[in-house]
Amino acid sequence: MKTNYSKSFTAIAAVVLCSGSFVFGAFASETDSRIESTAQESYVYRTYLKDDSVVTRSRDGVVTLTGSVTQESHKSLAQETVANLPGVKSVDNQLVLKGDSPAENSDGWIGMKVKTTLLFHPNVNAFKTLVEVKDGVVTLKGEAASQAQKDLAGEYAKDVSGVKNVKNEMTLANIPASSGQTLGEKIDDASIVAQVKVALLSHHSTSAVNTKVAVVDGIVTVSGVAKNDAEKVLVGKLVADVNGVKSVINNMTIADSVPGK
């Protein structure tokens, strides 16, 4: 009798364990599917990566990115977007550059960086701006909606790492100031984080600043250590002019006021 009871208990325990494993597996599968679909539907994937071949696979929250991209910055954009999705534990970025990508620090490479940087900022018209580079000197051509927009495009281009000088030959035209963002489109928080981080890295003035970025409903909080007040203000200014950002909470501290700095 005791033997039968023991066997029954063992059988019930096995069923319970198997059921638990099944439920956990189903939950993990559902989370992984959500991560993969959310990544594909993100603003970054639909805008910057639309012409790339990025494959996103999630297993128990561990995401692997495979495929190829046309720009080095696109690898970072994909990784930062996925890393900030709910349920993601880590990201293994195996993306590679396509064979015909320009060499690092070449004129073609600098031109792509300038073009991508302008795309991050809605207050310049990246789609109406032509970028030419010769020996590190950038020439901007095309149309701007106003003198302010023209000047801002030149300011952003000049601050891109690798740029030696900027010749701003843009003309003024009666066109609306616009980015690739559709009017009224809500950009997801993960894409905003990715854009902010890559934008700060692409600008020479902020590339070395150790900035932490958090986003909730388009409101960006930046923290970290700036060398001085001017650097702190510059980070806030650049972040405020990134696609999808509603407002910025600048919690950065100044190096001189941090103990041990």
C-alpha cells in the first residue's frame, strides 16, 4: 500500500513539474515573439534599417542580431533599440558591414555619418540636404526652409567626428521644415534611446561624455558627468532635438562638483 502511494505521489509530482515547464516555455516563447515583433515595428527598424538585412532572434530574452548593414552606426542603432525593449536580458550583436561599405575615416564614411546625424534631428531637413565630402571638408547643398535651419545643419555637420570644415551652400526655399517623421507619429521609447545614444556619439563635442539615457513616454532623462556647464548644456540641447523627444530632464553633474573628480 505504501509502495502504491509512493508511486502515485511520484507520478503526480512529475506531471506538475512537466506542466510547470510547459507553462514557462509557453511564456518564454510568447515574450520572445513579442520582442522580435516589437523590434521589427520600431521606428529605428522602419526608418534607418529599412534597407538593411537585419534578422532579430530572441531565445528566453537573449537576442541575437545577424545579417548585414550599410553603416557602422546602424549596428549600434539596432543593438540599442533591442536592448531597451521589455524582456530583453542581453544582446549578441553579430551584424556585419556590407562589402562595399566605405573605409573608416574616408570621405564616403564621413559623408554617411553626417547624413545619418542630420536624420536624427527634426529641426533640419535631412532629406533636402545634399552632402559632399572632399579631404574631410563637407559641402552642404540643397534646400533649407529658413536661415535658422540652414545654420543649424551646418552646426551639426561641423560637429560630426572626422569633419575638418563645412562649406554651407544650401539655398533658402519656401518648403516646410520636416524630417522623415510623419506628422503626429509617436516614436517608441526604445528607438528614442537608440537615436539619442548614437547621436551623442556621432557629435565630436559629446562623443567622450559618459551619458546615461532613460526614456519614458518620450521624456528623456540624461545623467552622468560633464566636464563643465557648457558641456552639460550642449548635451541637453542635442538630446532635445532628436526625433520623438518631448522634453529633457538633465540630471548631469559637473566634474568639479563630484568628489574624487
